[in-house]
Amino acid sequence: MATRVGLALSAAVLALTSTSAVETVPEEEPFTGPVARATCRAGDLVETGVQGQVPLPDRLNGRAADGYNCNLDLIASVGDTTGTPTPKVYGGVSLDSYKDCLYQAIASADGVLGRGGTEVLDMSDSRNPVRTALLPVNPAESLRVHAGRGLLAGVHEDLSFKIYSIKEDCRHPRLLFSGAVPGIGDSHEGWFSPDGMVYFAGWGTDSELPSLAIDVTDTAQPRPLATFSRHVHGGATSEDGTRTYVAHIGPEDKDNRGGDTNPSELLIYDSSQLRHGHMRLLSRLTLANTQWSHGFFPVRYGNRKYLLQYGERGLNSVGFGGMGCTSQTLSPFQYPNIIDISDERRPRIVATLTQEIGEPARCASALNFDRPAFPRNTPFVPTLGIYAAFSYGTHMCRPDRLDNPTILACSGFASGLRVYDIRDPRSPRELAYFNPGTLGPADPAPDFTVSPPVVRARDGEIWFNSLFSGLQVVKFAPGTYPFTSSLTCGDYMFAQYNDCTACVRPASGRGDDGLACPP
């Protein structure tokens, strides 16, 4: 067994040796938003307040029960916001797909918390999703698919690690492993290495254990490979496996069990020696607008490398230890950051995708939005603390591709699904949104959009879920998306979520990812 090495974090930044020349781009002030509003269609139920908001008058007079949409139409849903006498709690915070199958964690299937699992849906007709299985996995935010190996994995709430094969029949996953892995703890998040041979289990805000890299080369016998930082939410690994990007919650030297009032950090590790049990910290970047960073997508625009960072909880909010509108410069909510990592010694944020409701000057009104309707009478009880803590911020995101990404789709809690045009990483703009709104004309509580969306570029669709409405399938208005560049071959993320017979071969001849886009 490889030696397991716990890595103590140092405040010193370790120097890197440059491995390749990159284009020099003059440093400029980062884009801080708010992003330009989308141009909606006539007939869309557009937002009546500021961008991203469900205004209190709309919630009280019943308008918000109809929801809000711009350039996206609902074509299917699996869930139920109606109830006698209360709505059913349905959706969860994990969602991923493989071919025409979708896997989503659900809080409950009958309105009673704790009776959830992982729902398997046949999406071959996306207008008519059909449940084919319910797996005994409650994975929090750790459920992940690796398309190349045909694997579905996550850490169950009892701390068991579970791996399923979905390659033979994605509608009926076959259990390969369920059990303890030495060193595994209360993992809240996780991710696969791009080759699918390592699963990284992050420990989140409440564990004192270090995070664990698990060797899943032999899926019948997963084994610990290396440990790294404590208080890790999620992360990502570069396509060649030599760099791992970690979402660290709170400065470790504070030892404050998750950093409830401290910003998250991006930690860049050299993971080239991971098979020998070693990861080496290279650099770090404070994410001043993020309390609980979730993770990253390593992307490339031309010959420059970036990370798309997403997370939850701004430091200027009130729930869970936040400051509560005391800052004149920080948004009350977390919004995605685009980080230039072409120089790994000096990662820098070049854009933050803020919405109007997240401007610091609106903090007090934004955080006061839930007061008149509570306490609620549902078993879920979305209390003042929950709404004040998350409100209109971002939760989880996915781009449509990693090579020259064109859109970023994000779940935005009470702001609903938000879609950004990121073809220019330094000048993002809003492209579309879909917000389920409130739970009913007589119930002013907003639904919460929570899962990482799946972007189906070939079909112009997005699959996502919310706590009460469950799975929702929305389709872009004709001519809105995909862009021509959205369908270019040569990207393993694109290959996972699309039938690559629809992709366009690039003029350079590049593009064989070895999964679903043959030359």
C-alpha cells in the first residue's frame, strides 16, 4: 500500500518552475459585475424586480407562484410542489448524468425527510423522464459520474463508499463496491480524476480528518492513496493529472472547524506524485467573496488556463456566522469567479459573475426578503437562518465544455437557474434564466434551486433540480443556444453530456477525446 502523507498547509507560497510559455496579458481590473442582463423574448415571464430577485410583493400577491423565465422553457419535471397540507420535499444537491440516464440525490420521495436515496431516471425522452431505479445512496454533494470508465460513485451518509457500474446498463446500475475505506470520514463533496482512477473525498466544514484520495483502479478493492488538507469542500484535477485544485474552507491556522467567518481559498497542488502518496502545495489564492467554495472546472481559452470557481455563502450575509451587511464592498452572496491560472505562482480573479441583487448596497433588502412568511409549517422548515444564509447566492455550476467554454449554468438558490455567456472570460453576461418561483399562490416561500446543472448542448437543454419541484428540464429558445463553437469536438466534458455525432470537427484536426468523439 502506498504511503499516506498528511500535508500541513503553509502560508508560504512554493515557487514553480515554468514549464511552458504563455501569452502575456496585461493585468487589468477584474470584472466585478453585475453581469449585463439577458435580452428576453416577448412573452417571457421576466423578473419584475432587480436581476436575480423574487420581490416581496410578487410573493405576497401570488405573481411569483408562476415563476420567471427568460429564453428558457420548462418541458418536463419530476417532483411536486403541491401537497396536503404542505409541499413535498423532493430534490437534493447531487445530480449527474451518463448517456441518456440521470442520477439525482433526492431528499425524499414522499415528503418525509430521510426516505431519499439516489434516483435513476431514463431520459431518452427528456420530455418524459421515467424512474428506473432508486439506489440506497444518500451522497450529500459527493455523487459523481466518470463517463470514460462508466462509473457512478459517492460517499453514503453512513461513511461507506459506494461504486456502481453504469456502462452495461445505465438505467440499472450494478453495485461494484460498498464499504469502508481506511481514513474515510464524513465526506460532503468529491470528484474523480479525469482518468477515473482516483476519487477524491473532501471532508467539508465539520470534520477534523484530512481529505482522502482513493485509488479506484480496482473498483472491487478501493484503497487509500494519499491525504491532503482538512476542511475541503470539493475540487478538480487537471486533465493530465499533474495539478489538483482544492476548495479549502477557511484558513487552516485558524482551526475554526470550517471557517464560518473566514474566506475560502484556492489551493493548487502538484499531484504528479500522487501514486507515490504525495501531493505538494504550490500556491494559494484567497477568495474574498466566498465562505464555502465548492469546486472548480479547469478550462482553457486558446493557450491560457483558467478555473471556473463556484461555491456558496458570501461573508457579508447573516446566517451561520456571517457578518450581516457590515461590508461596503462585499456582496452578501457568493457568485462564480473566473480565475486565470496561466501563471500558477500568481493565480488571479479576472471576473466575478455578480447579479444586481448581490450588489453590496442592496444587502439589507436582499437578506430581509423572507421575513413575513415564517415560521413555515412544512417538515423541511426553511427557517430564517437557511434563507438568510443562502438567499440569492450561487450554489453549484457546470460549464458546457472545458475547451473554450461558451456558457456556465448555475443553481442560484432563490434566484433559480442562471445561465451566463462566458465566451469572453473577462466580460461575462447573462444569457438566460429559469426560476420556479414560490411554492404556490398562498405560499410565499421560494423554491430553492440547488443541484449542479447538466448542460446538453446538442439538444439545447439543461437538466437541474430544486428542493421542492425536483428534476426540471428546460429548453433554450431557438437561436439562443448552442452557439456554433459550443458544438466543437475534442472535449471530454462535452463527450459525457452529448452524443458526439452532433459535434463539429475543428479545422485544426484536434479533438479525439477517446470517449465518444472518434476521429
